[in-house]
Amino acid sequence: MKTIKKNLKKYLRHKAGPEQISAVSRLIPRSVLLKTQRDNLIRQVRYCAEKSAYYREQFAEHGIDPLKVRGIEDLAAIETPNKAVVERPYDFVCCPPQIAFETTGTKGRNKKIFFTNGEVNRATSHIALSFTLYGLTPADRFVNSYNFSFWVPGVLHQKACEKFEAFCLPASKVAPAEIYDRLEFYKINVLMGYPSLLVRLTEMADANKRIPMKAVLCSSEPLPERLREYMQEVWGCKVYMGYGGTEYCGGAGGECIHQNGYHLNEMDQIVEIKDPDENGIGEILLTTLNRECMPLIRYNIGDLGRMTTERCKCGLPTARIMEIAGRRDEKATIGSMDFLPVKAFDELLGHVPQVTEDFQLKAYWEGRYQIMELFYESDAGDQDQVQNAIVASMKEYSPDIYKNYMLDMYKFRMTCVPPRSLRGDNVKLNRWVDIRRQQEKDM
Ligand SMILES: [Zn+2]
């Protein structure tokens, strides 16, 4: 009991190592968790009132006295839109930043989120904690195929393995064959990365030689159940999903061994579902609780989700996000890439004189591949030349989309239709049509 108390204290102060956390986390009553969350919120709000230009302005505008805030309900008048962070990032910054990560998007529209090294360090503790939940130990050998280019998951997972004191090969996002060829040499038994990359890797193992793994950990884009099952079969282990993002400083939460929802890190954040519909699905709002550099209050992350506080079979006391139901507005994910499809193609097609300004993108599944098909309007004679121009423009103006296409993360198709045929008589043209979720349901 004495050790538990000591470990609990360390946990609450974020000073415990993964094993200590793991040993006590199931024993924490939800009431203790909520009390800690509330105390942290009160502290975070006062800090914002003192240091954050943006939130000082918000408190004044909405008549909120930061000293009187006792719970998230007292902040109901505030909602921080995405746009505010894109347009005024430095108004959110409260102390000298030591590291920054960006969300991908079209040129110049990336969100830039600043952190201190301490914040990154704390976030990695939670990833390391999830390793222990899966029964992994420092003797296991990881490969990290997350992107290191401005994006958060590469660095975070690398540091988490460092904290876990395990071997970790920093592959970054490369062609799956490069990873496959090294699995045996480095005796890798844990795969980490984007689902679309890992699905390609799985196919390689399936076609060549199946190399048994102990666990596969993925996040950052949806993984349909049938592909999860396929991966589990080929690697002979469980595939665990995490949910996160740049604003969460990596992981918002991860699955436990029951693979039933993402256990949230409620010591460091409050996650709310705004105006849930009859199925409980609504926009996800994030409030940070221990941020020093760029705290966020009721920040609209742009995801739709459903949440439960029902206790999981594993015993952990945290709330769980049960489902990410997609992205609000035009933001989309395909082939391990987070992007604004309409904005991106608006820009890149603007540099191709042979096409009209109307286009439609369709995202769908074909076997294990995600397809993004572009329907564009053109009456030029040589369509090969037009399509080469589109790909060249993609390479120049949307390098992320191009890179993922080259890495075979998704298949890109182009279909030419006559000018003015896409819109027909409609005033509005739906330029992004994503039927992947519907296909999953129909299967
Ligand atoms: Zn659980």
C-alpha cells in the first residue's frame, strides 16, 4: 500500500516512470482523477490569464473572471477556433518555445504549435506507459516509421522508446520495402507507424516471408477493422490504435489490450464532445491542463467523435473516445496524410491552364488500397500531357500529397470529363466525396 501511495504521488506529479505508472493507474478511482483534473484546470486558466494574450482577450470579451473558474463548465462561452491558431500563433505562446510541430496542410496554412522540452517529455511518458499496457518490455525492438518532417509522431515515438530504454530504429516514412528488408537484421518485433504504410508492409510480409511480431502500434489515420484483422493475421499479434494530433502534443489516447476505444490522458487534458447528436457524436474540444508554452482552452480540433466514461474491462479509470467519426469541414486523411483536399487541389490545378476550375475528388477503397480519383474538366487534345502537368503541379505545390502518392500510400487516378459537365445545373459542386466509411459499413 505504501508503494502504491508513493507511486500515485509520483504519477500525479508526472515524475513516475512507465512501470510505476502502470502499477498504479488501474487503482486510481475516477473521483481522484476528476479532482486532479479540476485542480489542474484552475491552475491552467490562471496561467492563461497571466501569460496568454489571446486568452486574456477572450476572458475579457466573455466576462469571465479567471479567478472564479472552478470547472470546464465556467468556460462554456469560450471556443477556440482552428483559425485563431493559424492566424495568431504567437498570441497563444506564454513562454519561450523550445520545439515546434506543424500539422500538414496546403502551403502556408500549416498550424504551428509550440512546446517546451518538458511538455514533449511528459507526452512521451504516456506513450511509454502504453507500451507497458501491451506487455512490451525494454528488451523489445521497435521500428519507428512515423514521419519526422515537422510532424509530431516521429519525434515523440522515438523519445518514448528512449524513455522506455528499448532499441528503436528511426526509419521515418520511407518506402515500405526499405523497412521490410531490415526487420530481420535488427530483430524488430514491434512495428510503429501510419496504417497505410503498415498495410503495405503487411502485404510484403504476406507475399514474401511472414516475420512474427509482438505488437503493431499505429495512429494518425483511420484503420478499418478488416485491415486490422488482416494485419493481425499476417504478423501474428495484436494491432493497437492510438488517437492524437499535433495540438495534443502527440497522443490524446490509445487503446488498451481490449481494443475498445482510446483511453484518454485526462491528467493533461479535458476532452469534450460539443453538441452531440442522437448517436453521441459531436465536435471534439480540447482543453490542455499542464501546458506552459501554448495552452489551449476548448480548442476545436476539427475531429468528430463519441466518448464514454463507462469503465473499461481493463480497469483503467479514464474516459474513452469510442469512435472518431471523421473530420469537420474539408479536412481529410488519405494514405497517412492529413490534408485539405479542396484547398490543395484548388491551388495545384490553378497552375494547369488546360483544365477548368471545377473538379471533384473521390476517395474510396479498392481492396486494401485507398484510391483518390480526380475528375477534372478539359477539352485539350492530348490528355497524357494534361495529366503529366497535373502531377508536376502536385509535386511543386502540394509536395506532401505527391510524396505520399510516390510512396504508394494511396493510388491516385485521373479522369477527364468535358468542361461544365461536373457541375451540370447545380450551383454548388461537392468537390470532395469520401465514401470510404460507407463502404466499410456495407461490407
Ligand atoms: Zn481498457
